[in-house]
Amino acid sequence: MMANQVPVLLVCGVSGSGKTTIGTLLAKRLDWVYAEADAFHPPANVAKMASGLPLTDADREPWLRAIGAFIDEATAEEHPAVVTCSALKRAYRDELRTGRPNVRFVFLDAPADLVGARLARRAGHFFPADLLASQYRDLEAPDPDEHVLDVPITADSTPDDVVADILAALG
């Protein structure tokens, strides 16, 4: 990250991997601004997912632009921030990092069976569990040249432990 820019951590992973829980806790521990990716979806995206249809790249484009605008605003206002975003594909991560050297990605690397069990128990969210397979189909795990912090998530992982691991890795 450039010394003259405030940091922005982007917590990414498939739906149900723990982005909201970890992002919220991370922002609280750091006393940084927090933004939830779901809040940036246009209503049409939410309706599409709620009806059981996966989003396309075209559907995700305005969402990614809105998250990028949040990052730009937080940076301009010198507010360190944590924002969540599935960022399933390298192209999405590239879009969010291009021209933003202050953005650091944290990938919550969770196995499908664990996430599936979480989604089956989750109530009140527009993303149905049967869309999980589409997320894993679209997922392009970060390559080493992306310098993404990979955080393994297991059934034994607690949010406090995950955040402690992230903070330790970030120094």
C-alpha cells in the first residue's frame, strides 16, 4: 500500500463463507468504517438471486462499480475501511484493485460442504443455499501474484480466531 493512502481491506469469498461476520468484527477491532457488499446490489440483482437465479458478469458490473466508488470515497476522505465483496473472479478483483494500491484482499477460503451447511441454517437472507454451486463454479481462487491474504476457514474456526489470524498476518 502507498504510504499516503489509507488502507482498505476487502474481505472476499463465496456467499456463506463468513464475509459479513468477519468483516464486521475486523472493522470493529480496527475501529474502521465498514461496508457490506449486499448493500451495493441493485434491487434487480437481489430479486434475481432471491428467485434462485445466479448473477452474470453483466449483473455484477454495476455492483462492482458501486463498491469501487465506496473504496474511492473512503480513500478520498481518509477513512480506513473494511468492505465485503465475493470477488469470485480475478477480473472482479482486478477491477476493484486497479488504480487503488491501498486495497488489500482477504480471501475467506471455505470448503463447499461447510458453507453449504451454514447456508442451510441461515435465515432471512435473499441468497438461497441452492445457488452455492454457482458461486463455486464461478470462483477463481486468487493466484499468488495477486498478493491476496488467504485465510482457511474450517468447522473449528471461530470469528475471533479468524480475525486474530488476519490481524497477525497483516502485522
